[in-house]
Amino acid sequence: MKSNSRTFEQLLDGYFNSFYADHPADATYVGLSSGEGRLNNVTLAALSRQHRRREAALGNLDTIAPSALSNEQNLDRLAFRARLLREHEDFERGRHTLDPSGIDAVFEFLLRELQRGETNPKRAANNIRSLLVESQRYLNQAAKLIDRPERIWRNIMDDTFKASGSFFDAIATFLKVNGNKNEDSSLIRLAKRACAKYHESVTGRRLAKPGSFAIGTTMLQRRIRDELGLDYTVGQVEAVAVAEIERVGGQMEKASEKLGGNKSVDQIVETARAKWTPKGDLLTLYKKTNCEIIRQFKAAKAITFPKGDSLEITLVPDFMSHVIPMAAYSPPGPFDKRQRGYFWVNDLGLKKKTEAEKLTERQQHFGLELTCAHEAYPGHHLQFIFANSHPRKWRRVFDEHAIFYEGWTLWCEQMCADLGIIRSPELKLQQLHDALWRCHRILVDLRLQTGKYSHRQAVKHMEKHLGFTRARAEADVNWYTGSPGVPMSYWLGRLENARLYGKLVEGRGWSLRRFNDWLLSFGTLPQSWIEKYGLD
């Protein structure tokens, strides 16, 4: 028994220590300083070497008896296996030959350094300069991997490339005020040239056949089981979606009738938005709202709030204004010494001249109560802070199970309504509309990945059933194509939380606080695994 347990720990340590040693950008992403300023090696030889490591790890994992492991070790076993299988499948089906995401990857790591620059500008500036140099080698390697790019993913790359000018302007602005070295302009110019060469190389390749993004029914079924933790078949997931669309849609229709008669949800919400006249500056409003949400959740004894964390609610710096939407959250890495998250607020009204223009921009943030609850407390920030403090080291890096982290945020929104934290009937209606959107996501995700829907059919679905504009629907569906199983995880995760609430709070008499604290105490793992290994 002890031998199996020790072997499992050695397997985890050996795999992840070697992985982060060979993947410096990933090490930086999780908060390890060993890889700062460097990008991964993405040659085919490097990818193949990592593939062999995965195969070896899967083989070794199969020699360890689960019955010999503790409950906590079994949770890590399931998460480790799910990660290895997903990466194994992606390599075997040649995703690296289809997905021209090289420019996006470079920008992602540069953006992380820009965000770091809020508190450690000199360190961030040095890392950015190093990454600009590294990007030339990285993009050259990445371009050679692409054989026949998937059409949708190539279009996404094209959009990223077209917007790269403003991103590099942000980089130039940041470096100018943080050291301003003579070589900075040259580094940026060479990085731009590397992006252009990558774009030209990918654009010149023949496209893959339409729908090459789809992983197929068999692979999707495995991911539903091993990543979402659900024992549903693909057909049963579709049946759940149809039932939830009918249920939530009925609730929304009743709410709409009470508020606006024949008006659509968008019309009702827009009317409420136009009547919303917040006073004072937007940043202060977000801070006050966040504090009030925390106060009310504490008063309701709904959850235990962590000690030692830090959430900085701050305006988006000018050098990041091009790359941050109205509001966004950046979590700390699992191993960052200081667990500080950033809640960015982009107040476009500050750049307007008249009070009327300023008010119009502020009104775009109507519903910020739900935004705060979803992104900050008790949503993503609180959840990741708990996950990052888990005593099992590698549990912290198993953060890809959207059924938990997105299911949790929708659960937080629901608690806001149930506890009376949001009282606006228009906001409750907006919440129902968003819930219906998440229900339709299940159908669209499933049908895209099994080949039942083409990209265009998926877009039409969103336009028809949710009233999305074509541009909004396309943006949503574009994301779905590259993240199989994630879009459906939002509402399925919300349902899993409700199911466990019924079992433990309504069934066993647990308090709401005990239930929420219990859910958060295991990290970012599927609810069914927590139920199996986390209940007495």
C-alpha cells in the first residue's frame, strides 16, 4: 500500500518537475520564476519528446492500484489522467498541424508581463524584452508545424494579426516609461516582422477540410466522462440541454411578461440601462459594489472568506486599454508568493468630454453586481485563491475543469438572486437570459464537435434562439471550435452544484456555508469526483 502511494507521488513529482523545466513559459504562467523571459521550444522533435513522456506517464499510472491510494491521491490521479489523455489525443489527431495559434501564444505571455508591470515594472520590462527576442525563434518554429490550417482557426489568427499593431503600441508605451532602452524599438520591430512572417507562412498553406476542428463523438464522450466527470452519454447530454432550454426559457418568458409585455429581453434590459444613472466615478462604484457583495455574503453566512489574499480593483492602464474589455479578471499563478488578483475596470468615459458621453459609457457597466460576483467574490477570484492554497502541490495546476470553475461562478450568480443581493427585476431577467444562453451552449458545443453542425449552422442557431447579432454569434462559436467540452461545462456545472445542494443542504441539513466551503476545499475538480472521494 505504502509502495503504491509513494510511487504515485514520485510519478507526479517527476512528471511535473521535468515538464516545467522543459516548458519555461508554462512555468512562468503558474508562478515559477525559473522560466521568466523565455518561451517554449515548439519544434516537432520537442512535441514528440513530450508526447513520449505522456505515454510513459499513462503507462506508469496504469500500474498503480487506485485502492492503494488515499482519497486525495485518487482525486489527483483522475485529474492527472484526464490531462494526459486530452493532450495525448490532441497530439495524435495533429492539432499542432491545424491550429495556427503562435501569435496568440506570444501575446498571451507578453500580456501576462504587462499585467505584472502594475506592481513590478522593472522585472516585467526585462522579461518583455527577453520575450520579444524569443518570439522570433518561437514563431519560426511554430510556423513549421502548420500543415493545413483549420479555416476558422486561421481566420482567428488573421484577426489577431490585424490587431497586433495596437498591442505592440501598448508594449512600446510600457517600455518607454520603464527603462526606455535604445534597443527597444528594434526589438519590437523584429517581433512585428516575426509575426508578419508567421502570418504569411500560414496564409500560404492550403486549408484543411471544413470542420476539421471537430473531435468526433467518441472523443467527446471520453471528455464528458474524464474531464467533466459525468456518466452521461452524448445523447443524454443533448437531452439535458433540451430539457433545460425548455425549463429556463419558460421562466424567462414569465419574467418578461411581468416586466415588459411584448418587449424582448434586450429591449427591457436596455430600457433599464438607460434609466441607470450611477453617480461618481466607475472605479469607486466597482469597489463599493464589491464590498457590498462581500458584506451581504458574510451576513448571510454563505461562505468563508480566505485570509491573506488580495484583490486589486484598478483602472486599466493606458498601455493595456487596447487589450482589456470593460472589465476583466487576472488570477495569480498557483505558485505566486503573493496571491493577488487583479480586477481591471476599463472606464472609457474618462476619455469623453461631456457629462452625457461619460454617463453613456458608465451605463455600459449596468449589471456590475453580477460581474463582481462572477469575477471577484465569491466567484473566480475566491475560487482560485482557495485552489491555489491546496496543500497538495500539484492539485493547484489541475485548473482546466471548467465544469467546476464556470459552474461555480454561475452558482454564485444564482446565490446573488436567492439571497436578495441583486434586487433589480431587470437584472434577474438578464440572468435568466444568460442562463438560457449557457443552456444553448451545450447543444451548440455538442453538435459542433460531433459534426452535426457546421460553423455556419452553429452561428444561425445562436442568432435564431438567442437573438445574437451575426458578429456576436460568430465570436462565440469561434471560441467553441477550439475548446471542446468547455462551453457545455458552464450550465452542466451549475446543475451539478444544484444537485449536490439538494443532496447535502436540503437532504442532510448542511448549512449553505458548510456546503460552499466543502466544494471549494478540493481545488478545481469535477463535482462528481469531489462527491465520490470527498464525502464521509
